[in-house]
Amino acid sequence: MKTNFKPKLLGLLLVLVMVLSIVPFGALPAFAAEPSVVVTHDVDEIRELLRQDGDVSIKLDADAEKNLTAYSDFENTKWDSQYVWTKLGSGNKTIDLNGHRLYVYDQSARS
């Protein structure tokens, strides 16, 4: 008895296409590698990490405090009459305060 494999092969191909069509390809980027976490309390390092392009995740390991007048470009960085501590680069930025405080201030404004 001679068997015709063409219909069986076509049926198998159809099943494969149907199975692949229900795979949620939109969820695949969720499995992408997470950016490495930088653990620091150095305000200058935090500022530079935020300025860089790309995804960054920062976790504080202690309180961080800095006077804005220490930055040479602080006086030239105004936006809507509010001082800007840093300009963000492109990408996702995450800061985990981890129960600590990130305090950046202008000493000339404090009394």
C-alpha cells in the first residue's frame, strides 16, 4: 500500500503555524537582560550615570548629600526658573533609595 505523505506534511506544517501564532511574542522583551545595578552613595557618580545614554539602575547603600554649587555647570543650567541638577540621557533610569536619602541642595538658597 502506497502512502501519500504530501497531505500529512501539509497538515503538520499547518499545525506548526497555528501553534506559533499563539505564542505571545510581545512578552519576549520582558525576558531581556536587566541592566546591572550600580550600588553607590556618591552623588557625582549618580549624576554621571543619569547623564549617560542607556538603561541604568542605581541603588543607594547610604545617605547621599551634595551642595549644587560644587558643580561648575550648575549656574548655567536653568529650566522654567528652576535649577536642574542634571540632564538625563536617553533610556530608562531607576533609583532605588533603599531606605536612604538622596539630598541635593543649593547652599546659597539655604538659610
